[in-house]
Amino acid sequence: MGREQQLAEALVGLADSFADDIDPVVLADRLARNCVELTGVDAVGVLAVSSRGDLRTMAVTEERAAFLEFFQLQADEGPCLDAFREGHRIDVPDLEGSAERWPVMAPFAVRCGYRSLHALPLRVHRQSVGAVNLLLRRPGGLTALDVELAQALADVAAVALVSWRPEAPRATDISNRVQVALAAKATVDMATGMLAETGGLTLEEARRALRRYAEHHHARLTDIAHALVRRALRPDTVLAGLPDADRAD
């Protein structure tokens, strides 16, 4: 099986968690195995935040990784904890040279047989809900592409994890969610039309302007659209920073 097909199946498998109402433990195990198979790391640990705010191990792919995860949680130090707390990836190409930053965890990781690692946040809307440890027995770490691939898998799994409910959704719940989605789309379309009319833009140019404004202000697209429709935000404010190249002739 080619890598592209493996990646497609991994993403479909994680996305199916939404429809299958899959157990979160199974989801974490699936994420860990996908990362091993697709990136070639030697071991993976998946941790999730508890209601008390501390991390708990959800899945590991080998026993030594389980020892390491337990040890760093007890020591309250390590790349995985930093990735969770800081909300960004931590790359450690050489654990033997990392004792200054992690004086307890780094030497223990080396004794467990690991020489490098990548710690990735499990994140939803820039909020960390856990972390993933990618562990290697050789120094140097993964390529940037492989790390980005693992982060993409982690992001999909994080959304599925926070969407999980212990009881199956009722038909009315599903219908209501669809109706909310349709209403949001209608609002975005109205806001797009307002921008197009104000700025003399095509609809595609107006959509691009709306997306750029939302991304620049770290806001949801639907929130900006609602503000425009309610007249709480002026169309010319959204269009003010639009490059001339994006405007209609």
C-alpha cells in the first residue's frame, strides 16, 4: 500500500470517529498507531487533559513509552508537558543534549532507549486538550513534512475527541446541527454579498476578503459574518486592508 493511500485511510479512519461515536480510548489508540505507521517513529504516546487540568495517558504503542509518559507526568517536566502548556510543537533532535532544559526527564528518556522526539499539542481552536509524543531511538528526529503530517492527524483526532459524547446523538440533535450549519452558511452568503456590493468585488473576491479578515483577527468566519449582517461591523472596515490585486477592475 502506498503512503498516500495509507494517509487517506488514516484520515478517513479518524474522521469516521464523528459518525461512529467511537470510544475515545480507541480513538487515541488509532491516532498513535497511525503516527507510527505513517512517520516511522519508534513509539507514540497520546495524552489528554483531565477535568482537573492535568494530563493523563490515553494510549501508548510500547511499554517503554508508557514508563516514560508516566515518569514525565510524575516529574512534571518534559517536552510533552511544554507542548501542551505552550500550545505549540516542541522538537528535540538530541535528548542527550537536553538535560539543561529537562534535567530529570531527558536522562530518563535516554535510559529508556530514546534519542530524539517531537511533542505535538492536541488542539482545538488554539486550545490545547492534550499532547502527542513521537519518540525515536535515533538522534535527529523526523523530517519537517513527517512532523506536519503527524500534527494534521493529531488535529483531526482532537476535534473528534472533544466532539465525543457518552450517549449516541438523537436524530433531532443531528437535525438541529445541520440546521445551524445551514443558517451559518446563509449568514456568510449575506455578508459576502454586502462586501461585494460595497467594494465592487466579485463574490469570490468578497469571500476571500471575508476569510482574510477573520484569519487576521483570529476570529471565526461565521462570527465576522454575523457582525456584518447585524451592522456591528462595517463592510469598509473589512475591505480596508484588501490588496488592490484582489479588487475587481
